[in-house]
Amino acid sequence: MKKFAAFLAVVVAVMFSAGLVIGAGAPEKISIDFVKKSKAAVEFNHKGHAEKIKNCKECHHKSEAGKEEKCSTCHKAKAEGKTVEFKEAMHTKCRDCHKKQKGPTKCDDCHKK
């Protein structure tokens, strides 16, 4: 039992440090103005989200670890085939997560005037 507890402590320590390393490599802030039309660009704190979520796959769901791409690489303004359009992808993924985490969910919370 003591060996299992020690092993578990090591696993938790490694996972925690991996989260810090992931967050440390993330850009500080990003201005999302890719499909800006009627609302202001979203000033996105990427580093803050990376440190809180600790799992890049939550958002970069198709990217290989260490080779994460911008959302707009796959999610275009006008999506083709089975790919979801950029605006829909952001509103679905971000807003759903914000609802679970008690984050901002109204338009002007993210699209500052």
C-alpha cells in the first residue's frame, strides 16, 4: 500500500509539473479578430486558459502534442465538409466550457466594446 501511495504521489507531481510546462510555453494573450464583423475582437488570455485547463487537447483537439495549431487552421470562416465554421466552433466550445466553469457567457463579456 505504501508503494502505491508513493507511486500515486509521483504521478500527481508529474501531471502538475506538466501543466506548468504547458502553460509556460503558451502565448500570453491572443486577439481573435479572424471573423470580426459586427462584434469587437476577443482578447483571449491563452496562457491563463492553458494554466487553468492544463490539457491542450481540450481545445486543440486534432493537434499533436507540442504541435498545436491555431483554431483557424481547421475552422475557417466558411467551413467545408464536416468541419465546423470558426464562429460556431468558438461559440460552442468556449461558451460550453464557460458554462461549466462559471465563466463569462454573454456576448459583451468576451467581445468588449
